[in-house]
Amino acid sequence: MKTVLPGSTIGVLGSGQLGRMFAIAARRMGYRVHTYSPDRDSPTGQVADVEVDAPYEDLDRVRDFASAVDVVTFEFENVPAATAETAARYALVRPAGDVLHTTQHRLREKTFLRQHGFPVTRFEAIRSEEDLRGAVPGFGPAILKTAGFGYDGKGQYRVSSLPEAEAAWQKMERQEAVLEAVVDFEAELSVVGVRSHTGACAFFAPSANEHVNGILDVSVAPSPFSTEVTQEATAITRGLLEQLNVTGVLCVEFFLTRDSRLLINELAPRPHNSGHLTIDACVTSQFEQQLRAVCGLPLGSTEMLRPAAMANLLGDMWGVREPDWASTLALPDVKLHLYGKTEPRPGRKMGHLTATAASPFGAAKLVRTARACLLG
């Protein structure tokens, strides 16, 4: 792989907040950024040099886009396979399209994990009424999930009986699904790792995560888990980077069961919400690491400068008036990141806060206080 040096142009497929933070990191290092998505005035487009708004299925526009850049990367994993394949004919694509093909589809992802010996939650494929009726009895409490295009709790239904499962499948319009066992977990954690084209890997400290209504609420790092858990989670992440042959960033989300076993929940072949705190807390952020990896540059240090916590800001917080930014920013160890989205909606990620402190507990307490200040 050739090295894509500063001054070159990076193409980003997708234009949400992850692309925005990636573009900021890229521009700081002297790169130009082009973004491609069906949206106009997008979070990424607001800070990119060029914003192309066109359907992912318009392969002629995708060809023109890829021809104008030096390397293409992804802002989210649900880019159609044909789009990635077309881009790869005209530019380097990192990570490769086959990584997205596996991770953008829950059934393909979980099957890959099981076949390669990684610890994964119990699951069954649901493609027909017969599959559903055969799987649900005796399965216990479960979550029925769409096989493709799901995130932040979307396309998921908790079920405990066949009638509930049948009703949920009807709501999903009987599309291909995964029936997944509910895990009695003690905690949730994630590891963000990065791998270069030479096979060199680097890992950020695992973060402890709390979700509300299927959406990440607060992440704290370094996590309070044992050395054994931290080492195992990192080793699993390394194994996945290698088995998937990833060039770029990969986040692995885990359940830690009450008997101290790690089970993989989901994979994300890109920077992840739980890694946002690396912008303010680490020598090199997850976004700069993605840039370094896809450009063939040496990876940066993942050392944490201070313990940190991140809290998401959802559209629900706007209510009838603007949040009280001044009160929150009066706290000196708090950083505000807004994504440039003009329409706050319930459940929509509008931004996040990061707090740093002398301890993870102190950072978590501070970031919650800072978010509460926004409400006045």
C-alpha cells in the first residue's frame, strides 16, 4: 500500500458526526476531505472541503467521487456493497469492502464470530415462520433483531413467548432476523483497536458503558475491570482485527457476565461512540488513528493523559428552549462537542460532553453534573 501523505485528499462515505470528527482530525494534519452521502449540509459536509450529496446507488457519481480522492474510508458500516466495490476500482478503500459486508449484517457477523471461535451470545437465524416457531420455545427471554441496518436499539424487540415473537416479526415486516438470547450481564464494555496495513495494532483502554433505551448514555475510561478482563478483551479485539484483515479502526462491544465471561455483542469497523472521549483524554484520538491507518502512516500513542468520561447529548434535552451552555462550560474540566445538526429530535445524537478528572469515578460524576447543568 502506498503512503497517502498530508496534502492528499481523503474520501469519506457517509456524512454524520463520526465523519465530522474524522474530517476535523484530517484537516488538522493537512489533508483535504471530500464526503459523499444522500444528505446536504451534513455534519461532515459542514467541515469538509467538498460535499457530494447523491444516492449511494448512483454508481456513476460514486465513480466520480472516488476518482477525485486518494483513499476512501467509511463513516458508518451500512454503505451498500456495490458502492464500496465501485469506489475500490478508482481509489484505495480502507477498511476493505468485505469487512463492511460482514459487519453490516447481524447474522453474517454473528455467524463469522461463531465459526472463528470468538465468544458470542447464543443466537438463531430467523428467515421463515418455521424458523421462528422452532427457535422460540425453550429459548428463554430473547431479543429479536433485524439482520441488517440496525443501530442504537433500532429494529430490536424483546420477546419471551412465541406470540410476542410473532407479533414482533410482523412489525419487522417478516424480514430476515436474528433471535438472540438475553444476557444476564454485570457490565458492558468496549475496546477500540486499530490496525495498520503492515499488521501493527494499537488499543485504547477499555471503556465501561451504560446504555439507556438501547442508546449509549455514558462511557468511562479507564474501566474498573480486572487486569484479566482487560487483557482478554484486548486480545479478542486483536484477534478480530487480524481475522477480518482490518486496515483501520474496529470497536468491539462486550457483555461481561456475572460469572466473569466476556461475550461479544456487536462489532463496528469504524470509530465508535464509546471512543469519543479519546479526543480530549488521549495522546492520539480514535479519529486520528483511523486517518493514520487508512493513509499508511505509523499509528499514534493511545496513552490516556487523564481519566475521562463521555455523556451523549440527545435531542430530548432541547425541549422548549436551548440548553444552558454557559452553565456547563463554566466547569473547567468539561469539553463540549456539537455535531452541527439543526433539528433536535428525541433519541437523536446532537453532541456529547467529555469530562476529565483525577479518577474515572470523578470524571463520571463530573460529566453527569455537566449534563444536568444544561437543563438549568
